[in-house]
Amino acid sequence: MNSKHCLGRIAADQSRRGFLQKSSVGFGWLALNGLLSDQAFTGERTTNDGESHHAPRAKNVVLCFMDGGPSHVDTFDPKPMLAKHQGKKIGESAVSTRSQSAPNRVWLGSPWKFHKRGESGLPVSELFPHIAGVADEICVVRSMLGQLPLHGQQALLMHTGRITGQAPSFGAWISYGLGSENQNLPGYVLLNNDWVPNGGLENFGSSFLPASHQATMLRPTGAPVDNIKASDALELQKRKLALLAQQDREFAQTTANSAAIEGAIANYETAFRMQSAIPLISDINTEPEHIQKMYGVDSKDEHQRLYATQAIRARRLIEAGVRFVEITCPSFDGNNSPWDQHSQLVNNHKKNARVTEKSVAALITDLKQRGLLDETIVIWAGEMGRTPHTPKVTKTGGRDHHVDGYTIFFAGGGFRRGMAYGATDEYGNTVVEDQADIHDIHATVLHQLGVDHERLTFRHGGRDQSLTDVHGRVLNDLLS
């Protein structure tokens, strides 16, 4: 859809009444009015569908979102000093205004050992034995800095570039800027595991971008999408679509922006085509048994089976040309963010790792063996890290929210392999080298996709909006 023109207000009540009379008991009007009133049709972008600003290194993205904040000092950022000084007070000098801290808190060492993995010697915790096996493929960033130690705000920051939300998701911007490689599928798919992260569905929305760019959610069990199975025969569906298209085009003659109506028609047609494409993509039973086992579909743990299923679907969606795929983590109790271990750190971090890390490693391996990793960026990230200190050292203790220095990693898509970038201090308490933030990450990923983060804009609210706003820089040291 060309979104150059602003949608004008429908001028005459008679036009509304005329359309209402032509639409089946008014529902056609209600649906289209919802589309037209969406602010998505009020701007202009600087790239056309499929057109890049420069030669891309990658075409697609898979975000493995570790909701709740995995502990950086227990995964990819080893800190021997924590064990040496465990139980000692952190003191005033270590207190942060960004994270949960106080001078009487005490240092807490990691219960897991770190080992140098692969030819690169990248340190990976024994918590992640399978990811350790692909250490030579990953690029670890240890110097991430957040804004607020709150799940909702940090999740929104990670997904939308704003702690307040009210802005398009990262995936929506990529879908909008580059368009779709497969007209039978949406450009942005969310593989949800029956848990919506803090910050809500705004994490995956399109906000003021065209609504067609928000995430399409696929469930891990049952029907992947509501109403994906047609209730009418094929020929009847085609006749209904033709009627809707005819009514919409007649209505388009009464508006200032016929392109918006054409966009609505295109949405109907995409939904129609998805009825055959989505069930085929979602059915992993066609995968060879060894591939299913590699991802962990045969696990006795229900949560691991679900995550493995969604990870296989992610690879299938990438193969089919979907631009941006996100996989969320399952919540064990349905109430708390999966990686949010204020207590029971050992038991619950171990369970989260068991549920997810085998599938993440398998996804990287599978993409590589199919020749897809070079053109696919895999991101492993939570919205924050966890404190290297705790109120009191106990067997059932945990770590609190930490945004002064945390870790994420990349694989594929032209990112350097087997390396660590940036550093926190000797306790993992604060960034001391090569500080990075989520705007830098967004800018760098867009760069690899051939998009200049300063030029991908949309006119809204009287100004040119972008994913990174006035922030962000491309982290060239991460790139090969």
C-alpha cells in the first residue's frame, strides 16, 4: 500500500449512509471504519516495499525474547569476584539509582561454573550446555544499559524504543520498511507461548503504522490463529471477497485517499490466503524425527515441547519469507515473568534454561545447515539483567532487577562470530566499556537489513517518527 497521502475525513453523512445500506447489516461499515480511523493511514515512509537504503547483509530476524530478565552473571558474563566476596556488603559506592540496590545488600556468586567454549574460547555458563555448543556462532554484548528496573517499561523499550509504549514495535517497523517476501503470509509473526509479557500487546503492535504491520499471533497448541479454518466453501469465499472489494472501491470514490481502501482490500485477500499457508507452516509433524528431537519436541517437559514447537515454526516461517519472527517464553505459573527470579534462582533459572536453550541452539544450527543463518539475524535477549547482589545469601534466594549492565547475544546476519563486546565491572554491577543501549541495537539490526534507522520514518503527530527517534548508532564493531 502507498501511504503517501493523508486520509481525509469522510465529508458527507450521505456517503456513510450509502455505504451502510450496501453493507451486510452494517458490519462492513463498522469493520472498515475501524481501519480508516486507525492513525496508521496518516503518514509517509522513506522506503518502498522491498527497497533498501543500502545493500543488506540479512533479510530476516528471529527474536528469542527471554521475558523477565535472565541473569547476565550466571549466563555469559563470568565474575569470579562475586564468589570471592560473596556475603560481603556492596557498600555505598556500588549503589545504583537505576537498579534495585542498597549499601547493606551483599554480593552473590554464581552457582554455575563458566567454561571457555569452542575455538573462540567464549565463556558460557554450564547453565547453557547446548548454546555452549554453538559458541563460535554467537556475538555476545555484555554492556547493555537500560532505563528503568521495571518489566513493563523495559519490555516496551526493547520492543518499541520507548518506555511509554504508544509506538510501533520493532517487528512492525521492519515489516513496514521492507514489506513482505511472501504475499501469503504476514511480515511479522509472534509465536506466543500462552503468556503476554509486561507492557501488554503494545509490545507487538503497529501503533500509528498501518495495522497490517502488527504481529500476527500463532498459538503453540490447537488452532494457531482464530478462524483460520474456513467456514465457507472456497467459491463462496471468493464471491464474498469480490463483493467486499466492489463495495470498498465504490466507497473509495467518496474519500480523499483511495489507497487506504485498497490497503483494506489487500488485508482481506491476505487473510484469505493465510487460510492455506498458516496451517501448513504450523504443522511440524512433517519435519523429520531427528529435527524434532534436535529442537526438543520429544521432551517430557510440556513447556519445553511447546517452546521447541514454536522454534521449529520460526525456522519454517523464515524459510517462507516472513521478515520478523518473535518467540516468547512460557510462564510456569501463568502469573510471573518467566526469568524473573527474585527467589529460587537456582531452580527456576535452571528450568528456564532447560525449556529454551536447546531449542535456541537448534534453531541456530538448523538455519546454518540450511544455508539460512547468513541472511537471518537471531537475537537472544531479555529486557534487563539481574543484580549481582541480594538482600541475604540463602539457598532459596534470588536476584532482583538490574539495568546498569546486562547481556544479549546475536547469531548470523553478518554479526561477528565467537566474540564478546563491551564489559561490566569486576562484579557485573555497572558498564565500564563500550556502553550500548536498545536504540543502538535497533539501529544496528536495521543497518544489517539494509535500512538506515534515521531515514525509515513515518509522518505522525506533526513530525517524522522513527524507531530510534533521536537516539541510536550502528555498532560497527559487532559486524563482520
